[in-house]
Amino acid sequence: MKVALSLLLIVGGSVSFQALAKIDEPDINGDCVKAGIYASAGKVAYQQGEYDKAREVFRDQVAWSEFCHKPQDSIATAYNNIALTYIRQGQYRKAKAWLMLAPDNKKSQYNLSQIKPKLDALPAAASAAGEYWQYAGYGSWNEVDVHAEEAQFRIDFSGMYMGLMSLYYGPNTGEFSVVTTIKEGKALYRQADDKNAGGGQCLVSMDFVAEQVNLHTTGECGFGMNVQAEGPFVRVSP
């Protein structure tokens, strides 16, 4: 089935990638015009079939649209732009994750309807192994990566907290890694067993169900301020 798509952009002037200057110091008023510039630059890459490059620029469009409190329809448009790059590459679960950030938006609903047959045709996951996302804001995602290692699994968590000025100074971050069994869909990370984490009392339970994993933390894990291993993460691959 051929998927019908249309690129959805915030209006902005044409600009080269080289003209997208790096942040040196806060200039909020000046930087808040960037969403349209990134939209135009992403469109150029998208039309040239450079979907990875387009996606990175559209991610900046998302970040500045959210940071600058653009209208919700404009923010949803930015989400859709990223989703379209994933659709072109056949990564339908990742596209769905972005579209579900604004599920009531008409553009999101249209694109979701177009990829539904593709999603329905994906084979069921053979195990918990895969990549899982939880939206952190400003175009970034918390991640749980699960890889099979013989009779066990390596589970890597990478989380962040996107603070008010994180586009200038970076997010707070936290992570853990554990090799463990997953029994009846459940796994556990014990910080006391993690020599790299200093042997604290943090426990993170992981419950793998259907197309997601649910995390719950007990105790203080010593992540960056406000970083949490908590809540649902949706499967985005395979």
C-alpha cells in the first residue's frame, strides 16, 4: 500500500544549514524566530531525500516551537514533520510515537490513519528486546534499550530532565545499565548491585507489557535533578 503524505511546515525564509548558528549565550527574543528557519531548512533536506538530516533540523524546530510557546497547531506541525521523515524510512513505530504527542491534531490523525495498515502488518515482538521511548520535551526522549545476551538481557536506561533553560545549558541526565533475566515480563535494577553507581538503595522495577515497558523507582537513584526512571515507555523498534 502506498502511503500518501504531505510535508507540513511552518512558514519561514530559505536558509542554509551553515547559517543555523550555534548557541553562545541566551538571546531568547532573537532565538524564538528560529522555528520557521529550521522548518525551511528541514524542508530542503527532506525534498532532497536526506531524511536523517531533515529530522535533526526538524527536531530543532520542535525544540524552539515548544520553548517559545508557539501555537499548539504549529508545535503539532513540527511533530508531524519529524514523523514524516521516519515514515519515508519505514520506521512506523517511531513515526507513531511522534504523532501521538498531538493525537487530537487533524494532521496527526491523518498521518496516523495513513500508517495504520503498516503498523498493523508489523510482526509481534518475539521478546522484550527493543527500543522504548518516553517524551522528555524539547524534541528529546528518555530511552530504554533492551538487548538479548544469551539467556539474559542487557537493559540500558538513559533519562533527562529538560529544564526551563535546557536549550542553552543542556538537560539534567541520569542513566543505569543492568544485565538480568526478564521473567514473566518483569525485571529489576538494584543500584546496590551496580558498582558504577556507588551501591545506593535505588530500585527500578520494569514491567514489559504489550508494546511498552512501565518503570517505577523506589528510593533515590542519584540522577540529575528531576530526572526519573518512571512511567510508560512505548516500543519504537523493532
